[in-house]
Amino acid sequence: MAAVTLGLGLFACEKGSEKANLAPSTTIAIDKINLAGSSRLVSTVQLNWTGFDQDGYVTGFEISKDGGQTWATTTKSDSLFRFSFSPNTDTTDIHFLARAIDNDGQKDATPASLIIPIKNTPPTVRVDSSSISLSDTVFSVLTMGWNATDSDGDNTLQSVSIKINDGDWYNLSPTVKLVSFVPETPMQNGATQSKIYQGYGNTLLSAKIAGLRVGDTNRVYIKAQDAANTESLVYKSKAYYVARQKSDLLVIDTHNGTTTPTPEATYLPLLSSVYTAGYDRINMLSNNKANQPKLWNTTFALVLGLYKKVFWYSDDSKGSVVEPNSMPLESATATLQNFLNNGGKVFITSKFPDGSSRLSRDSQLLSVLAVDSIAWQSSNLRLLGNRTVTSLKTGFPNLRTLTSAAGGTITGLDVFYTKADSLYECPVSPASGTWTGANNVSLVKNYSNGRTNLVFFSVELHLLNGDAAALNTTFNKVLNEEFNW
């Protein structure tokens, strides 16, 4: 009996003896990478590793990217690594280690090891065509947009540098993707310093850039640099002629020119007569609309900022470059409003689309023009030839439509109700029935100082040239008297 008891006791003792925990083992999916020179891997590498434990299970891993100097804990068995470079170094060897940890907290004493030969990838710069002028001529303001990227990670970009012609490089933050150059002396031909406006909101940078030449062709160069001081290939823009600004009056043409007479036959000699300081004219429909700004609130806003007065003549043609179903005037609405808010003066003559294309009552353009609403029957309304358009303000002469022989009848007449002061009214002749509604075709609106800064005609003024002297007086009154502040 005692022997049995001893035997049981010995068995129990043997069964309960403590066995030492075995450390886990670790394996990296790749044993060795035999690459050198240009065949080295890029700095972004996908790695996989596994762990095994004979007497338990693996709960996690520690990995090191510097040969075991520092370790990081993870429960993952794979990861995408983006390795960095020291400045002025375009290749390096990464000593990667991985060691498993088991359920008792024991670590692999002989971590799996892998040498990873990598090379730095240069950044790239590509122009953003959505911001670049279609025309090779720009009116004082040159806007350039780009995308700088790096396959090693955009966070490795250190800077973007730009220069104009043979000027010095100008460093920018790598987050900057668009700038506009505005010459300090836009009215003088020759080399000049330029202000730099950053981004779509036109944030003015403190330092100026040299190199731009007014009245000459210009090229912009762009390059990017990464943390390893590796530079991209230099982007070279096409040549842009930066036109010299002639005066403080900007004339904008968005009229298709199909009327008889053409607006140019009336306006251009008239403007030369009454505004002797001269003017700059941008035809935004010519050359397949190449002169239309792609960025109205950026490039066009800076262009307007160089002028005190704007004369804009248009018809109801749609086809804005950025908004094909809108009139260019509609695309410019916000910019025109800001120009007016800052004391700019605007003189506009334009008709509006009829039918299903009619502007809605809540149109932002109508709001800027201080028009409450346009008569909904405008497609039925006419202003007959050889009729008087009556002035409602002292100093403005009566105007007259052309004779019927000269095509004087104006169809699709846009009469409106105004939120400002009526300036001219006309006799409305509906094609059928009678008309008892609005007869306003012009308004005048004042700035906060009580002076005029907006004159609008909803009828094309070159068709009110039945009395040429009166139309001449009207232009002189607006541009040289009402806007003379």
C-alpha cells in the first residue's frame, strides 16, 4: 500500500514539474534583396513577417527600422513603409528587424533581419491646365497653377521654387499650388518687380519677384525639391506676352458682333473721342474665347484691381469658358460685386436671354445690377425704330433708336423693375396686345459716398445711336463726370 502511494506520489511530482517556456521565432517573407544602383527599391516598401511559438501563441511583434536601436510594437504582420533620406543622400540601406512576442511576453532572441537597399525618387511638377490662360497674351496679370508630387510621399516635399525669365528663384511652401504675378509698373514697358498673390483667394506675399517684362514675352519656370534636396525636372511654361496697361479704363467685349451695325463700329471711335486717355480692350469671345479668364475670382479680380473704370458691352450670348450655360457676365458676377464694393465704377450695356434661358429673379447678376426683375414677356416686346428713349436724370440727353431703314427696331426688349434709380425709359411696343408694365431700360446706382459707381442699360447702346451726338454725350457724362471720383 505504501509502495503504491509512493508511486502515485512520484508520478504526481513528475507530472507537475515546470517546463521552461520556449521563445517564439520570427520570419520575414523575403530573406534577401540583391539590388544595387538604379535597380534599388523606391522608398515606399511593402513588408510581411510571421511568428511561430511551439508552446503557446504569438500575441504581437516588435519591429525596428534602424538595426535595433529603436523598436515599435505592433499586432500587424505586414505594413507599407515609407523610408526617409538624410539631406543630400539619394540612396541608403535600411536594416529592418522583426521579432515575435508570445503569450508569456517572451521575445524572439534572434530577430529576423533584412537589408533593404532603397533610392530616393525625385519629385515631379506638372502644370494645372485649369488655371492657365488659353491665350499667349495676358493683360498685366499672369496666373500659374501646378501640382508638385513625390512618389516617396508628398510629405517629403521641402519646397517649390519659381522664377520668371532669367530672374532669381523664389522659394514657396510645398503646399502652394497657384500664384499670380502682377507687375508693379504695368503701364511701363520693360523689366519690373512683380507682386505675388498666392492661391485662389489672392493672398499677397511680402516679398516681390524680379524678371517679368511688360510689353514683352515671358516664361515661368517651376521646380520642386524634396527632403533629400533632390530636385524635380524644371517645368518651362510657354511664352506669354504681358500687355502694357494703357489707362484706367478697361473695355470688355462679350458681344458676338452679329448685329447691324456692329457694336465696335459705334463704341470704339466713340470711346476714342470721349476718353482721350485711351483704354484697354479685352475681346473675350475672339480666338475661341482664348481671352476669357479661367479663374474669374482670381485672375480677373486682379486685372480689375488695376483699373478704376470698366465699360462692358455684351449681348445675350452664353458660353462662358468655365460655365458653358452662362453668360460671361454671370461668371464675373462675384468679381464685379467686389470691384464695386471697393469703389470701382462699372458701365454695362447688355441684353439678356429669353424663353427657357431667362435669368431667374434670384439671379446673382441681376442683384449686382440692382435689377429687381425683368419683364417676363420680353420676347414679345419691341422698341421701334426712330423712337425717343427718355432721360430721367438731369444732364443725360434723350437717346434715339436708329431709323427703320438702318434696322432700328429692337426685338426681345428687356424692360425691368429696378432697386436703384431709373435713368432711361422707353416706349414699349408689344408684338401683340397692349403693354402696361415696366418701361425702364437703364438705371444708375450710387456708392456709399453718394457718387455714381454703376450705370446699366438693358438695351444695346449701339442700337440707340439714332442721335450720335446724344450717345456721345451720354458716354462722356458717365465716364468723365459720373465716374470722376
